[in-house]
Amino acid sequence: MSYVVAVVGATGVVGREMLNVLAQRKFPAKRVLPLASKRSAGSEVTFNGQKLTVEEATPDRFEGVDVVLFSAGGSVSRELAPQAAARGAVVIDNSSAWRMDDEVPLVVPEVNMAAAKDRPKGIIANPNCSTIQMVVALKPIHDLSPIEHVIVSTYQAASGKGHAALEELERQTADMAAGREPEVKVFPAPIAGNLLMDWKPGEGGYSEEELKLVNETRKILGAPDIGVSPTCVRVPVATSHSEAVLVRCKDKLTPEQVRKALSTAPGVVLQDEGTYVPGAHPQPRPAAGTDPVFVGRIREDLALPGAIHLWIVADNLRKGAALNAVQIAEGIFTR
Amino acid sequence: MSYVVAVVGATGVVGREMLNVLAQRKFPAKRVLPLASKRSAGSEVTFNGQKLTVEEATPDRFEGVDVVLFSAGGSVSRELAPQAAARGAVVIDNSSAWRMDDEVPLVVPEVNMAAAKDRPKGIIANPNCSTIQMVVALKPIHDLSPIEHVIVSTYQAASGKGHAALEELERQTADMAAGREPEVKVFPAPIAGNLLMDWKPGEGGYSEEELKLVNETRKILGAPDIGVSPTCVRVPVATSHSEAVLVRCKDKLTPEQVRKALSTAPGVVLQDEGTYVPGAHPQPRPAAGTDPVFVGRIREDLALPGAIHLWIVADNLRKGAALNAVQIAEGIFTR
């Protein structure tokens, strides 16, 4: 079997990565349709070494399409995802529009692929980048003993905010190297040589990004009572999010138990020397462009016996977005 | 009264900043002696717009000196601090050599200046940069209700590792802007566009830096039972450390109580809109070169009722090192 695949938002950082991942993983596509806004229609993208012309994403484009990967923002998904689903396509949506909808499964294949089977709206939501990598690392721990509390501080890359943000980091890096004051357009302040909290406001003094980590983690793990204590921070890194996580389960765990569970966990590469070695931990720069969720710095907390620290790094454009979406499609069409 | 002041390690990033701070704050110095290793002797540093020639730090140099600020590393301090104290000087030591010595007070003036009075060895230790800014923000909270547990993830600047590290970040930033692979000499891997844990190993899977946060916080606050759960991370920022802190006290606190306490706390600038506003939080880039400890993102934890999150930013070379040392000297000589 082979399938017709459409990518909506094909000119964005995640859309381009979706095309890369589809080609690299040899997804059985008999046709790939790159779609985008009217503004981007007519531009070219690369798929499997070939140039494809981007067309405008209109409802009739979804006729005869088997699977549509959306990564064009919430409002486009809200409008067009139901149109694609109504025409029989399976929709895998990377925006936040449908994630907390009770009739839309929120799927990380290593964690809850089975949830994708029940999709009354024909839509499957791809979680937020910072949530995906965290739950891939947490699931094997949750299976050892139910997680009660997760405290997470993030170190998130500029590309998580899109193409213009990534370009702004690059431009500001050049500004700094030249001794110029960095020019600010996309972020609320310089991101080069700085740290920002630039996400939209949520509730209770939290950013939207922080609340996503809370709500999506609970939904994916199917554990609505897990406490999640998030702080989300943008760092001057191009690609790959990193997370300092402290997890407390119902039972006390040892670092050895957690290392053992993670050493065979799907999607995880354990990068842990069993002790602290300077520079031996997972790092965002070498993780960029790769598929795994790297986990290291596994150690028992000094104050809460049996609580465990982890340092989790993954490419936010790949496992955090495009790869996870394509893996969902694989789970539905090729398994 | 005016005093003879020596700075040991005068050519390092912190030593230079000590000279700046002494001049800026008009410390009553009748003479300032810049001292360093034999290798650096003969070089020049600037104090109050004047060039001073650096001399080799030998024991006899401390004759007639009233106060010696050390920032030349642990082994120099271990050898020379007692020599300076034996000649009657008050030693304020920025290395980690004496910090946990029971006969050496560990002082942050806003927190425990009184401890400096009892210095049987004639030595006062200046705490680690990441500890200083944290305890300045925690003390007013500890006074509201005794702190039981602090969970801290750091975002530490390159200059915390010294001059060569700061230059490496600058050089690698230029490499990145030019599309070159960053050259690595000082850090164990690239720091530009990356995150590192580059400190020496401690025990139990922790870095030395992480254990400093635990032990020094307890000693400064005089509360040996406080639980501290640290993760220390280096970020590609030149100057100013940032910290995501979650604090749980004996009693439940509200963000309003904490904001009120911090709004009048010595050394603290409250930078908190009372809610989440993108970009309105304290940032390392604008904090560099300034004196305060900036605190923002004050909010109640979502899982632990009455536990409070803080985001704490300060210049690691000034409040984290040079300024704190000079403030200790002021507390002894000018109050």
C-alpha cells in the first residue's frame, strides 16, 4: 500500500522537517502535496531531492488525500483540519488547537499509540515539543511506579518559535560577533546572549507553554492527578530543547532502576555514565538533526529520598514535532 | 579612616571587577595593591582611571595591608590567605578553599553580615556566585516562614568559569556567525549554541557546583536541615546567572506575601508584574554590569499548595563575586 500525503505549512521549519522525515523514513507515499498559505503558494520545497511547488491549502485540496500533517498554526488547523477529516483523510495536527479536545487523541507513539485508534473527529493531535520529549522519558518511569509529581525547568531552543525566530537568533549572533547591539523583531528582547520567557500568557501567572506541559503530560500518560510544576525558558540555542526534571513516584526509586528502565525504552538513548562526568551529559547542539530522546544526569534527589533527577534533550523540530507526527502516521498506515 | 587594600588575582575577571567596584563605591582606600601570580606580575590593571602595575603575590606583600580580597583560585587562597591574616589583614576570600571551614564565616551582607565579626582565622569566605544571588532572594522568604526545601535549576554564564571561558564563548560566537565549527579549548564541548555541565565532579552523581548550592545555602542561612535539590547548567550567556527556584516553607505562602517581602528586601529589585507578561521577567543580558539581585515570575506552585516559584537573575561577577566581597569589606571597615 502507498498513500497520498499532504503537509499543510510546508514552508515552515516544522513543515520542511516533516518533508525531510517522510523521505528519510521512506514513508510509503505515492504522492506528497506541500500546502501552505496563499502567500507561500508557488514557492518551492524539497522532498527526497526533488523540488515540489507549494500550493494553497484549500479544502478541495484534501480530496483523495489519505493523511494530512498540519503545522501551520492553531487558526489554520481549527478551520481546515475538520475539512480534511470530512473528506476522509486522517489528520495529524501539530498545532495546539485540538490537543485538549476530549474527542481528539494526543499521541506520542512510544507512550500511547493505541489512543490513536479512537479518533471520532478524524483528528489526532501531536503534542507540544517540550511535552513529547519529557513523556518519552517519563513513561518507563511511570511504568515502574506511578508518577505523582514532576518538577521541570526547560531550556528551549529558538526554532521552537518558528523560522523567523531562528533567523533572529542567527542575525543577533552575527550582531554580537560584530559588536553590534542585537536587532529585535520577533522576540520581546534579544535572545542572543540572553534568556527569555516569550510565550503567550496562560493563567495563574503561568505562560501558555508552561500549562501545556501540565495538561498534555496528564492527558498522554492518562493520569489526570499527576502534579506538574513547570518553568519554561528560552535559551540562545538554535535547535533541541533540554529539560531539568525531578520526578517523584508513588514508590521510592533508585537511579539504577531508572537507568535500567530507560536503557531499553523505545525512542530513548541513555547518555549517562552512572556518575557525574563533565561534558558527558546530553547536549542540544549534537542532538540537533537526530531522532532520539537523550537522557542523562540520572541521580537521586538530595532532599526527597527515592525521587529522581533527569536531564532530557531532544531535537524539538524532529521528535518534538515532525518525527512524532510521521511516527503517528506510520503507526496508523504501516503497522 | 582609610585603608590599604590588596587584590590577589587582580588580572582575572573577578579581580578586575573587584578593582572596578572598589572605585565605583569609593571604598576608603589610601592605597590599592594589585597582586597576581609571578606570570602576571608586571602587567597593568586599571583602578579609578589610573594604571597600576601588578606585583607578584608573596607573603611579604601583605605587610601593612588592612584588607586583602582574594580571587586567584583555591590553592593560592589556601597558601596565602593565612599568611595575609597572620600579618593582621582581614582576608575576604572568593575561592571555595575556606567556605565550609567551621572557623570561617561565609557571608552575604544582606543575609548574615553579623557572622563576619567572628573570624578566628582572620578569614571571611565569599560564597559561590550561584549561591549568593539565591540566598539574597531566599532570606526574606525564610524570615516569613522557615524554608524546608529549595529546588533550583541554574542557567549560568560563561564568565563564571573565568576570563578564558568568556573569551571562548566570544570566539565561538564569531565562529558560529561565520559558519565555522566552534573551536573548543576551555569547555569540554562547544558552549556557543549549546548547554553544558562543565564543573568538576562532586559526590553522588552531583557536580561540585551543585553541592556548593546545597552546603553554602545551609551555612549562610544557618539552617542545616534545609533540603536543596540542585541542577547546574551553563548557558551561552556572557555574564549574569539565572535560576529557576521552587521554594517550600514550613507554612504555606502566597505570591502576594512573597512579593511584599521582596519589594523591600535589601539588594533585591522586584521585577514582577504580578502576572505572566512575556519578556517582563528579569533577564541576564540587561542585568550584566548592575548590582541588584532581580527577582520575578513569582507564582504559586500548581502541585504543592503554598510553595512558590521565583526566577532570580544577578551579575555573577558583581553581586556573585566582586560586589559581595567589597560589601563585606564595607561592613567591617566603614560601618
